[in-house]
Amino acid sequence: MISGSDPEETVDAGVAGGRAVALVGPLERRPVDPDVDADAEERLGRRRRWWWLLALAAVVAATAVTWVVATRVQSPEQAASNAAPPEASWVTAVVERRVLTQTLITRGDVTPEVSASLRVPVSVVGDPVITNLAVAAGDEVIEGQRVIEVSGRPVFVLVGDVPVYRSLRPGMTGSDVAQLQAALSRLGCPITDPSGVYGPDTKACVGTFYADAGYEALPSSETESADLAAASNAVSDAQAAVDAADAAWRRAAEGVDGSALLALQLALESARRSYNDAVVAAADSVTQAEAELAAAQTELDRVRADPTATPAEKSAAELKVGQQQSAVDTARRSGASAVANAADAVKLAEASLAEATNPDTTAEYIALGQALATRNTATAALEALQATTGPTVAQGEIVFMPALPARVRTTVTSLGSLDTANGSTGGGTGGGIVELSGGALVVSMTLRADEVALARAGMPVELLDEQTSTTYPATITNIADNATTGPDGTSGYQATITPDTSLPSELTGTNLRVTIAAASSDTEILVVPITAISSAADGTTTIAVLPPGSRDPIPVQVTTGISADGFVAIEPADPADLHDGDKVVVGR
């Protein structure tokens, strides 16, 4: 209020600067004009409303400034308190009860259970030429069937587990021979030879098998006929010597007369001629055999020096050298034996003639014994030669598979040279001219050294085809005992997985995801994060349980079990100390 003013002349204006203020001024007393007085009242009312709004805004602004200053200004004690680190708290996890499964995830390739790669037989000389196609891709192959013909030589398929690693010839023994005998017997040719011995019946059945297919089985060597003829002649000559010795002995025993003396003379002359003939024949036989050996060696040297020579050509050349060396040795032995026999016959004839007047038959008896021994030796040699000659199975002409029928996976598709018509490696992806697959589809995988301990034969697995999201239950059927190194240089253990039901054929060659449940709890068990486990120096393990409402963890001794996915199975020493839902300390 302004002193001396009429109360009716004062108007409140509100608040300014946080303080109440008033606007004062004299109100003049003038004659009242009704119209003028109404306008004045209206203007005064508007002025009053504006002043009240301004006053209210000033109060709000003053209050805001006061609050900002109050929150920004702190005492030194409060600033220090606010700067101190917060009190540490425990990081906990909940004890769970569930089935814990340890899994191993890897990958595997779908492959046929059995497969075979048919290659060019060693009997093929020179560049291999496909001369007949007996099957096409996708065809079924049964036991005894001819699959292909290369340079006029057939390739058959039989059932057997033993891999072919050599050509089979008469006189050989082994499990591969027994396998051949079993197959020929199944095909209708009974064999009485001992199992695993390539004897006369086996030879006969091999020859029949080839003949029924329109082929001739290869002989044991190119000189087989000549060797047999020579051995047979040796037996004949030895028998003749026996006959002569026997006659001489009988004449000696009867006494000597003119005709007997003449006979002894003739026998001596015959023995000498036989000796000369034996010397010449032996020399000719050795010369001929050595010439053939030299020619074979020259051919082998040429093939070895020829960078374009195929392995089949080299093998054939080496085989020929071995055969010719054997022929030389045989010729030398046969010739030496024949010459020695002839010389003995001459000596006997000379002795017989010298003792023609002597009735003592000792010499004749000895001569007869020697002749008999010679004949027996020659006969044994012939029988041995007959036992080791005859129809043979060249390596590659018969291929064995563990199970038939099989299916042709790939094959050459046209006749002609492999190099020009079908590619240098043939038509098969594995380098063979025909690739066969049989049996059910299996999955092959490689386990690392750190994985193999988690898997074992008989363990169930799950296969996943990620293209169709289809799963297939399966079982591990085999794990290699030793690690092998793959083409990429990595080491691992080969394992085979057999599906519980047959896989679709279209999965052949695909790569599947393999999930192996390496270990699993049979029922729900207590599990905690691995980080909750503490180990003491004495080997005991504990966890720290944080009771509700408490800040002090309680140690609980536990025994740990399997672990998987960051969790570990536990069993408290006292079951009352731990329950699912409890909180355990995993950090702070």
C-alpha cells in the first residue's frame, strides 16, 4: 500500500522476482459517463488478468532455479559418498533338475556298403581297348556274369571277401584259391580238390567256366605246351631205357650167346647215339630258351624305358621274363638230366658188353635200377609240370565282391581305346573302367583323436539330411583301431555307421550331419553351471549355495558327473543340503 492513497485506488499485480508487488496510482474522480465507464472497466479487467499470469510465471521460474541449484550443489561428504564403489553382490545361477546329454556332432559321407572297381586285367598286352560292353550304368550284376571285355579278355564278377592281389595258377594255395573254388562250385562245377589248393578239378572248372562264356582261359605260360611235350618225351625216353636195361639184365641172367653179344653191342651203339642226341637236344633246348629269355629281357628293358608304357604292359613284360627264365632253368635241368641219363646208359652198355661172357648180373641189375630211378624222376617232373600248368585266372579277369547282386554305378560307355574313347582313367570315378556298388548304404566318417574316445561301436547316432531336414536313426558299427592320414594331411580314425533302416538310394554320395549322444543321464538329475564348481587341494569338490535373503554363501560338498553344454551333473554329499531351484554362486 502507498501511504496517503485511498484503498480503492490500489491494484495487486502479482508476483515479480519472487516478491509480491503492487501497482498504485491515484484514481481521478470524474463525472461518470456510463459508456465511458464500461470501457474503462473492461480495459482494467484485461490488465489485471495479464498481470496475474506474469506473476504466476515468475513464481514457477524462481522455483525451478531453486531446485536446480539444490540438486547440483553438494557438500564434500556427500560427494565422497557418491564417488565410492557400490558394494559387491553375488552372481548366481539356479540349480536345475533335468536329463543331461553329452553330444558329438560331426559329418559323414553316404557310401555303398560294398563296392568294387574293375580295372584292366593284367592279361591285356598293349594299349587297352574296350571290345565289348556287357552292362550299362544302373544295371544289376549277378554272380558269374561277364561285365566287360577289354582287348578280347573278359572281366567276370564272383562273390568273395578276399581281395584279388595276384593271378591264380594251378598249384597255388591260399584263401583266394578257396574263394574261387567256392564260387565255381556255386555255379555248378563240383570240385574235389582240397580247399585252397588249385588242383586238377579246379583247373577243369576254370576251363569250363571260361569256355561256357565263350573264352579260353590263359595257359600258365607261353611255353606251357612245349614244356609239357619235353617232359612227356623225357618220360618216354626214360621208359625206353628201363625196357632196355631190363632186357639186358634178363639176357645176362640167361647167359651169353652170340645173339646176346650182338644185342649188347647194338645196345651200346644205341646208348651212344642216345647220348649224342641228348647232348645235342640239351644244347638246342638251352640255346632256344636263352634266346627267348634275351628277347623277353630286351622287351622288358624297352617297356621300362618307354614313358608311354602302361602298368599292364610292364607287368606283362616282367611276367614274360620270369616265365622265360623258368624255361631256361627247366631246359638246363631237363637237358642235363637227359645227358646224364644217356651217359649212364652208355656206361651200362659198355659194361654189359665188356662182361658179356660173365654170367654175373650185378651190373645189369644196377643199370635197371638206375633206369627205373630216371624214369621215376622224369615221371615226377611231368606230374609236377602238369600240376602247375593249365587254365589260369589272370589278375583282373575275375573280380570278387562280398555280396551280389550289385549295381553298376559307372562304366565306360563306348567301344575303343580307353585313352581316346573313354578317357585315360576309364569311366569310373574311382579310376576303374566299371564301378560296382552293392549292399545297403552306410555312412563313413572320420573321428579326430579328441573325438574317438567319446564314440564306440554299438552307440546310437542320428543322421540328418539338411536338404530335406529328415533324420535317420543309425548305429556305429565299426571304429578303426589305428589312425590313418587322409589326402588332406589330417589324421583320424575311420568309422562306419549303419542306418537302422535303409537309406534312400538318392542319398548316395551325399554328406550328412552325424549327432552322437556320447553320454546321457538315465533320468533327470541335479545340474549346475561348470563355473559353480570349486575344487580343493584334497580332491573334494564343492558349490556355494546362497540361501534366500542371505548374503553369505554356504559351501556344499558334491560329487560331479558328466558334463555337457556348460553344465555338470552333481550329487550332494547330503541330499538335504541341495534342491533344484536353489541358487549357487558362479561369480561376483
